Amino acid sequence: MTGPVPARPPDPSSPGRRKALDAVVDHLAAVGDVRGVVCLVECWAAAELPTRGARLHEVRALLDLKLMDRAGIRLQEVLAEDPHDPEAVAVKARLFLDRGWAARARRVLVEALQRHPGMPALERLLAETEAPPPPPPPADTTDLEQSGTAPELVAAAERFLTAGALPRARALLEQAVALDPALVRARDLLWGLAGDFGIGTGSLDELARRLAPPPAPPRPEASPAEIREAFSLGDDGPFQEEDSGIVERTRREVEAEARVPPAPIRPIQVVDRPPAPRPPPPRGVAPAALPSRPALLEARSVVLRHPALRRRRRIRIAVTVALGVALLVLWAAYRANLASAPGELARRAIASDDYPRLLQTETRLQTAAEDGDPATLAALARVETVLWNEYVSNPERLDRARTLVGRALSAAPDDPFVRLAHAELAAAEQRLYDARRAIGGLEGADAALLAAALAEADGDLRVAAASAS
């Protein structure tokens, strides 16, 4: 995890509304609805700053969905407000334990117990640091994919998700859903991998009303005020509706419908009649004689030899050949531009400075890089380098970036995109001499790409992305 993220200023929303939303988040977390927790808190965060408890519930839900990087970002926002909050520190230790970083979790917990001695949650987590680390993902899943059950596939997919191998995890989860469509855990993990949390589909109050628990029925001896309180969230809650107005409108509509006379039944009319059958020929009259086959062939040959038809046939052949040549030219241009498509996708994601977009681009490029294309490997290495250098200091990302650059260099050492990825990685590791040497001699590359490569070799990745645009 990188340095602290500056917290957003507190919003001036009403305390009753925030309390009602917080109660819905608590209910969703209590029943284990991780999808509901993430959707509601993300929608809440788009409108205003959620409460601290709601954001911690979201971090726990993201950890349950194995979205480690997104959970780390959300946890940084909470820790920026109070780095020593014991509840947030416990969630941080849980993230470290799930990633297999027991030593880092132990250091955090020992420091927290010095500030909050005897806290049971911290002591339980400290005891977990002595347990063996979680097993790594299997190196070969052939037998598992051929004979494994749906729960076994989901367990292996969770280990791949924790390690950051998203395409392998997605393939196993899709196979598990195919084996058992009712497996809720597999569907939840696939939903988290999609990254579409339903933001923008409705207002915050509508989403909270849909996810809120059903109201408890009032007691027979309850007063009118208690009955009103049981079926609402208070006078200042976000989900109040004009119940009396709704009842009056409904009654007026019913009365208005009762006064309207029923529409008369229209008789069935035949709109279209089938054509009458042709009458049979009179008895004793033979049908018209058809021409013989040789006569038909002779007539056809005469028609085909007509000059107008021959010119039309030659024009049709010429048009067909021209269309074929045009399609071949377009296909060649498409194949020529296909190599630069991954690089353009990575460049736009880096220049956007948007962490969720970088994660989505990483997922798309991981799927495309399975065929070993050097340009795709280089584009994925660029995204992994930026994620490691600017967002999450995860050694696994650095190792993946090194591996991708090595594979790309071995396949196409003179490719400009591959050299650019090599220079970015060297610059991120503060190996500026290696970065300048990697981009040296890039003859034939356009001026914008060369300017971007030089800026990235100096360590300024954002200036390089702006230059490349």
C-alpha cells in the first residue's frame, strides 16, 4: 500500500439521512449481501462522502470478493482520516493475511496492540499470523478443469484472484457456473470481476429503498406514532413517501374507471379473403401445350447472346472483382493497425489517471495477451508498471511487468512499443541509464512516440502520456 490518500471534505447532508443509509449498509453486511454493500456504498460515494462504518463494510465486502487492489484503495481513504483506528487497522491486517503477507500483518498488529492493548479482534488476527500462509494457486489446472467439482473450481479461482491472475480465475468461475448454475459464490465473484457495480442506474434513495430490510409489523397495542415509525425511517429519513396522497390518487382513479362505460364489443370482420380457386377447364378441353425442352434451351441461348445482357454480365464481374480487391485492402489495413490497438488502449488508460479504468484495461489486455503477441505483452507491461509505481506497491505486479517485458523483448526486440515498455519499467525502477539505452536508436518511430519515450525515461510518466496523446 502506498502513502496516505487525502480524505474528501465532509458533506453537509442531514444526520437522519446518513443514519438511515448507514443502517441499510449494516443490514446488508449482517446478512452477507456483498453485492448490495458494494453497490450502495459506491452509489453513496458518488453523491457524498459515506460514513466511516459504511466504507469499512465496503472494504470487507471487496476483500470477500477477492478484489484486493480496489479494497486497498478504499482502505487507504479510511486510514488517511485516522491511521490508528483499531477497526481500520484490523481490516488492513486482514488484507495482508489474505494476500499471504503474514510478516507485514504482524508488524501492523503489534503496533496497534501497543496503542490498544487487550483488543480481542487484534489479538485473534495476531494469532492467525502464526498459521501457515494460504496455498498458492495451482501451476497446472488441467486435471481440475477435467474432473473437478464446482466448489473445487471456485476455491482454485479464489486463489488465482488473490494472486492477481484474473483471466485464469474467470475461466474457472465460468466453468463452475456451467457445472452448477445455482452456485451463488461463483456468480458473486464473476460479478466482482466484471467491475460494473450498477452506478448511475438510479438515485441513491431508490437504491437504498430497494435494498432496505422489510419493515417489521407493528404490535397490536402500538400507538399511531409507533405504527408510523415502524413502516418508515423517521421524519428526516430519505425514504418518506406521501402515503395519503397515494391512497387518494388510487381511489380517484378507481372511481373514474368505474364511471367509464365499457367499450362495445365490435363484431369480427374479415379483413382479407383468400383468392378464389381457379375454375377447372371445361370437360373435353385440353390445357395449353408447353414448349419442349430443346425449344426452351434454344430460346435461352438466344437471350444470353444478346449484346445488352453480355455487357451487363461483364459489368457485374468487374464490380465483383473491384469489391473483392477493396475488401482485401481493408483487411490488410486492419491487420496493420491491429498491432497498435493494444498500445493505444494502454496509452489512453494511463493518460486518464483513473484507477478503475486501469484495472479494466489490465483485465482486457490479460485476455488478449494469452496468444503471446509482443505488442499486447508490451501494452500490458506498461499498465502493470503504472499500477505498481503509482497506485499499489505490490511486488507481484513488478514481477509480472518484468516477465512481460522479457517475453516481449525475446519475441520482438526491435519493436518500438516493446522498447517503450522496457524504458518505462527501467524508469520506474530508477534505472535511468538503462531506460535511455532501451530507447536509443528508435529510428523510424514518430516524433510523438519518441518524445513520450524520452519523458518516460526521465521518470515523468504523466508528461509522457500527455506527449503521446
